[in-house]
Amino acid sequence: MGILARSGYELTPRAEEAEVLVVNTCSFITPAQKESVDTILEMAEYKKFGAVRKLIVAGCLVERYREQILEQIPEVDAVVGTGEVERILDAVEGELRALPAQRPAFLYHDLTPRLLTTPRQTAYIKIAEGCDHPCTFCIIPQLRGGFRSRRFESVVREAENLGRAGVREVTLIGQDTTSYGEDLGLRDGLPLLLEGLAQVPELCWVRFLYCYPNQVTPRLLETIALYPKLVKYMDMPLQHASRRVLARMKRGSHGDAFLKLLERIRATVPGITLRTSFIVGFPGETQADLEELCTFVRAAEFDWMGVFCYSDVDNAKSFALDGKLDEEVIHERRNRLMAIQKKISTRKLKARVGQRLPALLEGPSKENEVVWEARLEGMAPEIDGKVYITDIEAPADSAAAQPGDMVTVEITESHAYDLVARVVEVLDASRRLEQRPTVQGSTPNPLRQIVTGAPLRILA
């Protein structure tokens, strides 16, 4: 989207207005793949009438089914894989049909034009791309290529640019953030990067997602504990607790080792919020394996937890494993695990009632514009619970609260995954900007034609 906007294209979310339709796809799990295909077919209908001249398919689905897309959906005019992002203009303006399949190697940097689609106060920064881990359920290495880190200076410059544009919180992402810098010869690369980002004056919060458990080092934990801007939050997908299931997943370790790791994390970073995710219904998972996982979840007491039903992918190594489970059984196991977590979350959030805590004010709720939303530092955007604001009681001599402000909230009510609160103080409204730049690192040229981007929600 950034490349298109820099080149003078006007973006629209309404397909009926567009001359060119771009569908960005996912192929990580079966439901995402189906959603991608359904969207392509839906957009193909627009070519039968109106202004639409071209349909382009981009993203992970192209890496898996490049030839099939072009052969079986004749309405598609071009495909752009995950390693070909910079060829989007060729696809829009030229006659590009398809490029020879090759291992993805694209990696954006701070000068790559970027359209920020998140709310003005928060943004994601991808610090690495690809993965080298051999997890049998995962095809990320095939879709995204081998692990490769962005340059340290490039990430810091992007964070500085975002801060000057009014962003208060950045979230670092990658398929494996804890490996950051290893391919560049950096020792303790992620802690070093976090230290650098903690020095960016305009930022209030810096968080990172997707820790690999065996790479959570003492240096990383000490760094998180040391700098106030580094939120006390860790997302560490464990995938299971049974030694046998983890071995079949090619991840190793076991529940007892994870409990010791969690104990060390909590001791080093007091008050830290912990999130994890699990896969249930993995081939060969027995009732005993499930009971072991349930026991572990009760003992671990995570603040947030996601549970995914195993999804068979034909070119994943787990596809060939025996012991496949019925879909109904898998969903029952997911529901059981989430019921355990719901009780834990309800109890933990209830203990927050009456506390006064710093929060990032996000603005009116999409569900109810009368109610505003905010997040505590232990709530990552989009994936965790929220704080619903029912009242704003800032002192008369302070600025009225606005989206993007850091505020103090008093928790008045709790639910299973969300909190209700009132604003009692506006902590910092000094960095408000009237307007945030549309495109990072560039100024759009005069408009030439309309392009629509249709990104999908991805659970991975």
C-alpha cells in the first residue's frame, strides 16, 4: 500500500470504486486459506461490471499455489508473492503475469514507503522476516523464507520517525523476535534493540511479540525489567505442555521446564503480564496429553491465552503423522482448555478493581461510540482484552483527554477478559499532533487511479 500511495494511487476500501483490486492473502492455516480464496472469488465478481480493470493476488497463498491461482481463476491478472512486494507496480501498471517461484528474500527497511493503517497512537514494526525453526505443524519457512533480521539502525530510525509522527506505542513483530540479530552476528540482539528503542523520547511503550521459549535469556529479562518504556509483557507461544506432543511438533521441552521458566520470568520482572498460545488436537494427542496440558494451564496461570485447533496443511511435516483426530473432538478440547483459562482470567481481572493504573487512551469503541476504549500496558493491541471507559474526570485545569493520551484510570468493574474504568488524570498530552503523515518516508504524487487493499485477519 505504501508503494502504491507513493506512486500516486488513491487507495479505497470500497471495491466498487476501484479500477484495480489487490487481495492480500494468508495460507498459514486452513481457515485463513479458505477466507483468502473466498475473497479472491468475491473480488473476481467485480470484474464483470463497473470500473474494475485488473485483479491482483498477493501474499502467502501465492507462495503455495502460484500456478493454480492463475490457471483456475482466470479473472486474476497477476500474482505477487511475499518476496516480490516491490513488484506490485509492475503488476498494476504492466502485463506481469507471474514470476518464477523463488525462495522469498524481501525485507523492508526504514526508507520503504509504508501506509500506517493502525490508530494514530500505535504501530507495528517488523524487525525480522522468515523462520529457521523446524516445527512440524508450520509452513512459515516455505511461505516467508529463512530467518533474516533488519539492520539495528534501520529499526531504530523507523521507531524515531513513528514517534515524531505521533505514535506512542510500537509493537515489534516477526515470526521469531527472540532470534533477532543472530544472522547479523549480534549477541543478545533483541535486548540491544530494546535498549535502543527505550531511548526514543517520543515513545511511551515498546513491546514485542512471539518469544521462542528456549531463547528467553537472563539478559532479555533484565533489560525488560530495567527500562520503564519497555512494557512488562511477554507473549511466548508454548504450543503444548506434553513432552511427547512437543517432541512430535519438533519443539522439545515439557511442562515442568516451562513452569521453571515462568518462575524465573516473574522473579526477574515483577508484575509481568504473560500471554501464550497452544495447539490442541495435534496428531497423536491422547487424552492423557490433554490432561497434562490442562494441569499445566492451571499451574501456570497465564494472564492471556489463545488456543488453536490443529489444522492439517498438506505440505507441513505433521501432515504425514498418524493419529489424526476428529474435528469435533479437537473443538471440544479447545473449549475445555479455554474454560479453564476463563476462570483464571476472571479471577485475575477481578483483583484489579479499585486499582489506579496508567493506560493508553484509544478513543470511541467501534461497538458503542458513547463508550471509549483504553489499554493497560499488559494488554497488547488487537489480541488481548480492553479497558472500557465510562467516565472521564480529568481535573478542570488539565487538557481534555483525547485518543493517544496516556491517562490514569481507576478500575471500577471487571469481566472475564475486559475491564471497566474511569479516567481520573491525563498524564501526558504534550505530544499531540494535528495530523499524522499518510505514507512513511515519502510524499504521494498527484492521484492517477484507485486501488483497493483487502488485507485479511490472520490467526497465526
